[in-house]
Amino acid sequence: MANLSVNLCGVQFKNPVIAASGTYGFGREFNELYDIGVIGGISTKGLTLEPRLGNPVPRIAESRGVILNAVGLQNPGVEHFIEKDLEWLKATGTVVIANVAGKTLEDYENICARLDGLVDMIELNISCPNVKSGGMAFGIKPETVEEVTRYASKALKRTPLIVKLSPNVESIATNAKAAENGGASCVSLINTLTGMAIDIERRKPIIANNTGGVSGAGVKPIAVRMTYEVAQTVKIPVIGMGGITCAEDAIEFLMAGAAAVQVGTANFTDPYAMPKIIQGLNDWCDRHNVANVSELTGTLQLNGK
């Protein structure tokens, strides 16, 4: 049996497979199918200071190899999470990462201050592409990425900060460096790409919001490339995500420089995706005589080098 444990910013994960925000709720439904304590961690549904109803329906559409979503950060609010879900989640034995979002710099600062010390890590959602007047504005330019990161990090005394990066930018590596300069302990990427699906009979977008975030297997090559670019740029750990459906996909991200991975859309198509990926990681490491999965991080050898 390979050692699958990884350490990110002083937080110990039993394995590098984390549930991506927005695809796993707060874990209760999946725990009815299997013990969610087997996965490395959970990045919660995106939390805001106040409850949000999200965008109008329809807000999810399928396309070839991907899905589009414009849920709009529907969530019960941070206080409800603390009161109703946090202790249950912590009792499962998995790492709890609170994904948080806001409309203003002060929103981010205040929600981080409220969660400081209560969760294992905080993931800053500064790049949700389907929330009007939301975090998208902060995730585009490096100067605003650094600014919102600085606001959040100064509110945190005990909890490491992950900044989740948008791919809808000029240079994701530059934005990753900006997050690092702003005080991020770690970066995660990629958030969804912006896309559109059209109902050709109605001649209208399928999603009521018109556009949505694109995720799923079809985005993986883009996400792997961006993960590699970021890992070459920053000194802080990188969490890779985007289209992971199997252990081999996860290994690609690790070799590209990720210290851990997040699995999102695959949880919709197969609710047992993450336990299968964890088992597949162990089997691959055993077959290749890899004693510690962390040894794979950053081992990509470019052609011609």
C-alpha cells in the first residue's frame, strides 16, 4: 500500500483527493452512499455572509463532454453552515475547507474572520463567472486578485488561505503570483470557463442566465496546462482541478505540479468517483513502485528537455 497522505500548508490530508466546491454540497448526501471520511477533504458549497437563492432556472445544461452551470452561489449562509453542518463535517474525519465568496472586499474580510480557526482551510472564490456583481470582478486582474487576497489574509490568524483562480484571464500564472504576493498560502485552479449552450429550436440560450461555467472532462487539457504554468511560477502549493474523472487524470495534475487535486463534475456522473480515484491512485503507485504519492508532484519531463 502506497502512502497517499499529503501535507498542505501544515494541514494533513489522508490522500490528495478533495471534493470540489459546488459539486458535493456539505457531504451529507454522499455520506449516505459511502463513508466520506475516506476522501482527503471537502471544499464546501460556496458560502456567503447572508443566504442566497441563486440564479433563476434552468441553470444547468449538458453539452458534449462538459456541463454548464449558473447556479449563482445558492447557499444557506455562513451562520447556518456553522450551526448546522460544521461539527457534523468535522466528525467525519475529512479535512474541511470552507469555500467563501463575497460582493465586496469587506465581505471577504468579514466571512474569513468569522470562519478563522473553525475550519481547516478557507478557499477564496474570487472567480465565479455566473454571479452578477459578485467575485468575478476580483478574479480577473492581478492587482484586484492581490487586493482581495490581502483583505482576506489579514483576517486570518489560524487558518491557511487558498485562492481559487479563474481561467478567464490574460495570464493565470500572473494572477497566481498576485495571490501569493497578497498572502495566499495555496492556490487552486481552475475554476470554470465561461460558456454558452443554445436551444436551436427556441433560438435562445438554454440557461436562464445566458452564460454559465463550463466544467467536466472536456476542460482537462486546458486545466492541466494552466496547473503546470502556475506551478512553475509560485512557491506555494497548488491544487489542480478541471475534468478529473479517474486516477490517471489525477496523476496528470500531480505530475504537472499539483500537490493535491479536486474532483467536481465527476461526482454528478458517478457518485462513487472519488473513492474509485483514491483506490486507483494507490494501485498505480503500487504498480510503479511509488512509495509516497507526494513524490509524483512536479515530475513532468517536457519533450526536448
